[in-house]
Amino acid sequence: MTRTRVHTDGAPAAIGPYSQAIKSDGLLFCSGQVALDAVTGEFHAGTAAEEAVRCLDNLGAVLEAGGSSFERVLRCTVFLVDMADFAAVNEVYARYFEGDTPPSRACVAVAQLPKGARVEIDCIAACS
């Protein structure tokens, strides 16, 4: 098994003892992203939809750094503090995963997320 750390300045640095992503044997395991600014590391609170955009933009940068893209994502997990935000986040999510074969996904309600976030999204993707 190969195991390579993936890092990009296009996404926020990890805020704990983890990697932005790990590449292993043709798969890219991307850590969860919240609405952190890639340059400053500051959290940008907003509506769940606004936070989802930043989460997915950050994930896009990690996917690109790992030799992948949204089209190659196989599985996502969406974490929401409030399930009342499900429809708004779904609307944003659908813009990033267009086409006939969106990835499999789980959406989980959680009591709390880092930095007071309303949304966190992670994924697993195929990569080169």
C-alpha cells in the first residue's frame, strides 16, 4: 500500500493533526472542509448554503492538488448542525456534482462542528 500526503495552499491548512488529503492506490481521501478562508484560515460564518459553497470550493482545491476532480468523486459525507438546512445545502451541492452519476453520499446531523460551522463536507475520489 502506498500512502502520500496531499497539501495545497488553495485550501485551508489543517487545524489539527491530520492531512488535507491522503492519496493511496488510486484513491484520494479528503478530510472534511468547513468554511475557512484558504489564505487567512479565518472562519466565514454565513448561511448553510454560503458555508457549503466555501466547503466545496476548498474540497475542489484539494481534489485538484491530489490529481482528481468533482467528476471523479465516489463518496461524500455532509455533516449538518441543523437538518433544516438540508434543502439549501443540497441545492449548492447539486451545482458541484452535475450529471447522471453523482457520488454516493451520507448526510448526518451532528451536535456541533469545528469553529462553529453549520456545514462540513468530506469525500473520497478516484485519482491519478
